[in-house]
Amino acid sequence: MNKKDLTLSLIRYRFTQSGVALGMDVGEAAMMAEARMKNEGLYGFLAGTKVMGTPEGGIVGIVEAFFSHWIPMLEQDLALKNQNKIDADEAGRRNKLSEKKAIDTVEAYRTRFYPGEGDHPHEIRPYVCYRMRVEMRHVHHLEPEQLGLDERTVIHMVDEAVQFFKGRVGKFRRS
């Protein structure tokens, strides 16, 4: 699976959940989701840019950027802990600080395109929910829920993206 495949699976999930919310059974909603994805041109050789330009592509991009900043800091702290230069409590404190720094870096970048709305969360799940709200209001002039991106759905998508990138931790190591 690659980032495009992950993003397609998240789009499929949102479209299926939208069908279920309309009263369809899961099988019927999944067929409707596939038809909608085909109709919107999300399959095929040239569909990659379109796929990555969806809200789900935004979620995947945010989680990937977060990991690219967080993992090197986390590995540095783990090395210090393994060398007995810091204890477990200090490692935990540094982990939270690293997570905050990584999210602040992602926010500084995304704010250049879609200005934030004041303070932002410093944990990945609430941060992505916040960013979806900001960006959907800016791009679509809608609340995320109007696009099928309620908090529960976004958190599920974040969790899927986190699992995907956790499996690729080596990609984020600094040389």
C-alpha cells in the first residue's frame, strides 16, 4: 500500500459512512462509494493529484509531515534514554515536547495557505480535527460535518494514517 492507496481507502470509508448515515446497509453503501469514486475520477493513472487533493489527502499529508518531524526527535530521545543520560520520566516529558514541536512545525507550514483560528491542539488526533475544520471552512466554505467529516470519522482516518506511517518509521530517519 502507498499513500495514494491509503488516501483512496479513507475516501472509500467516508463515502461508505455517508451512505450508512442515509440508511443504507454497509454493503449497499460500499457499492455506492465505489460508484461515486469512479464517477469523480478517483481511479486511473492520472488520478493521483486529484486523490491527494481531497480532504483525506490532507489528513495523510498532515500525518506524514508530523511523523517526518517527530520521529527524528523521538529517536534522539530514545538514544539518550538507552545511554542512561535521561530517565523514563524525562523521556516521556521530552516525547510530549517533541510532539508539540512537530505539530507546531506542521501548523506553521499549513497556516501559510489556510490561516489558523487561534491556538491549535498539540496532539495529533485533535490537531487534525482542528485543521480539517479550518481548511474545510476556507476551501469549501462548509463545516467538515457537511462533507461527512465528523470528528469520529476524522479520528478514524488519523488512526489509519498513523498506523500506515508507523510501519514506515525508517523513512523518516535522518542520515
